[in-house]
Amino acid sequence: MILYYDYENLPFNTSQFPTIVQTTLQHHFNTLMVLVYFDHRLLFNQSTLDYFYSYARTENLTFVPSYYVESLSDKFNVSGFSWVNLDMEKIAPNVQRFVYAETQAQGSPLVSITSPYGQPVEFGTSLDILETYSGTPWFWFLQLGYWHAGHICSIAPWTLRSQQEYDSEKNYCTKYTEGLMVFDYYNLLKSHLN
């Protein structure tokens, strides 16, 4: 169960990170994926990322830095992390393959890919997080269009109209795919950061 925190939607101070971790755990997520690289730059320095990683580990939560890669000129260091995520929807599949291989070569044991529904990943990945963000009935229609094994399905609370819809999509993802990523519990986290 992954909570994806989009820092661009809701920036936070380093001192607020423990609150984000506790909120993540209170809502039964075991992984916190945070956007840390966007618009060709790191959003946090390396010592802050190391703090996020080590603090989350002390709370039995997996911290995963996520890198939004837009070109081959985007450079970052992922060594020291047990899992990193790449979001490369803006670059061509052959370039994605190169960035993926380059990232793996830095020594991270797990490199996942976040990919939009319908954009094929043209290389083997350890873990593909498929963005199937939709409310009823589209979410269910999209589930018919891909092989679930080896993929994590994802949902976005802002596309849903009720707790029942959220629970239904969440339960489906956890039962029929490799897991669940909830994209940016924006309002939930916002209410707990004050």
C-alpha cells in the first residue's frame, strides 16, 4: 500500500515530515513515495533525503523517492536508497529504457516505473505502477485493458465521489494486482499538517 505524496501540490517543511509519516501510517499505508525531483531539479538536498529515508525506517515505513524525469539531461543520485521510482511519461520509450538502466546501475535494489494507462513500457521493469486514475465507471473499464500480474494499480481520491467508491477501487487493486498506490491524498494530508 503506497501513498504517493506530490510535493508540488502540497509543499512541506522538513520539520513536518514526522507528521506526514504518522498520517501515512494511521491510514494503513506501509510505503510513502514522495516526489523529490521535478522540473529538472532536486526539491530536497541529499542530507534531507537521507533524513527522510532514515526517519521513515525508524517508524517501520518504507520511504521511496520519486523522480519526474523529463530529459536525458536530468541527473540525480539514487545510491543509498533501497527503492526509487521513475516517472518518465514525458520522454520517448527508447530514452526511458536508457534512464532506467542508468538508474539501476547506481545500485538501488528496486527501481519502479510509474506509467500512464495506455503508454506501454517497452522494457522489463521490476515493478510497474499503472496510473488508472478514474472514477466509476471508467476505472472498471480500464481494468479490462491490461494484464494485472506484475503491475500495481493506482487510484486518485479526487476522481471519486464517495468513501464507498474509494474502498471498492482500493479493495480491487489489493486483491487483483501486486498492490495499490493512492496518488496524493491531498486534502487528507493537508488537514493533518496544520
